[in-house]
Amino acid sequence: MARSFAGILVLGLFIACDGGSSERSEAGSTWGERLGYPKEKRVLILHADDIGMCYEANVAAKSYLTGDFIQSASAMVPCPWFDEIAAWYRENPEEDVGLHLVLTSEWKHYRWGPVADPQNVPGLLDPDGYLWREVIDVVEHASAAEVEKEIRAQVERSITRGIRPGHLDTHMGSLYASAAFTEAYFRVATEYGIPAMAIEFTPEVVERFRDQGYPIDERMIELGLNYRLPKLDDFHSMLGADTYAEKKEKFYELV
């Protein structure tokens, strides 16, 4: 079990059920209450991303999903091991599997390209024909139209492989790297009726994510306010560590 845990990135997604947007206030309930949880309770969702990226990530995700150690996971459609996790999902459709929408290919030698026709998304390609390694390169070279073509292609491939995603989220935070990318992200989520991993942009959340380098400007905040599918009140990533024991301790501290 320890080896599986070390092979997967575990994220804590917090739905704080003691606050809410104006939309929820008008409805008279928080997102947690709408899901049937008691008022003033905090709901913790443990989520794993990067499945489909490699064999080890798939092994870890299967174990933790079927064992009810985590509640959801998200798969990377362009990656070599996506088809394997899709085949597993077709036999386990009760599990909550979403898409970790991919615009980057960050590893030194283990690379992947777009799902869309490369001729239609040239700004997403680095000189070697793969997706860019860094988010900043995507922002500098790709248009929002190209980003939208690619994430639509990833959703469509997932559906053809038998995964109707439970949610959409973003690899390396790239879809929050510019307001134009975020707008495309929310538009695709809304049109497919698949909730995006969107966070309530409270002043505290905005300040924390700006400190992490995210360019959350007024346009992005407006997009968040106008986005109508369910949202999270907060989001925290699992911190890195040099050893399994240290990572386990950090995980408990986060929870």
C-alpha cells in the first residue's frame, strides 16, 4: 500500500459548508447542504490526479478508489496509459473518474502530444512536437481558441473510450494561467454539463493563489462569479517530501 501511495499525487479538496456564494445564499443552502450534509459541517474530498500518466499511477488509483480511501480521481487523456485506465473504468463505472485536462508535457524524456490534430493547435507544440513543458510557454505561444480545441478533443476522446467524466480539472493549473484560458475551460464544462474544478474566489482564496503565482485578475474573478455549476470553497494540494514517511506526515497535517 505504501508503494502505491507514493506513486500518486493526492490532493485535498475542501468544501467548506459554512459559507457560500450569492447564488447559494439565494437558494438558502450551501453546496454541502445540497448534497445532503448537515449545516455548518465541512466536507472533505480526497482526490488523486495524474492517473493515466503512467502504469504506477493507475495501480495506485485503482487501489485507493476501490478501497474507498479516496473519493475521486482524474485521468490525463493524451498520456500513454489513459486507455488502460479507461478500460478499467468501463468495468468499474461506479467510481468517480474525471479528466485532468492536459496542456503540458513536463517530463525530461517521457513526453506526449495533443489529442487534437497538431495542425489545428500549432501554438500548443514545442519545437520537438510535444506539448510545452512549462505553463508559461503555453501562455506565450497558444491562443485560447487552440486551448479550447484541445480540451474539447480530450473530453470527446474520453467519452469515446467509455468515460463520461465526473468532473474536469487542470494539469499544472494551466487553465487558470490566463483569464482567456479559464473562460474556455468554463465554457466547455458548461456546454458538456460536467463541473469544472472551480473555487469560490473569496478574497482569502484570491490572495493565497495570487501568492502562488496564479494571475487571478478581475476578469477571472468575474468568470468565477458567473460560472453556474457546483464549485469548491477551497482547494489544497498535497505537499512534496523527500521520503514516504515525511509525505505521510504532511498529508495528515493537511487533513
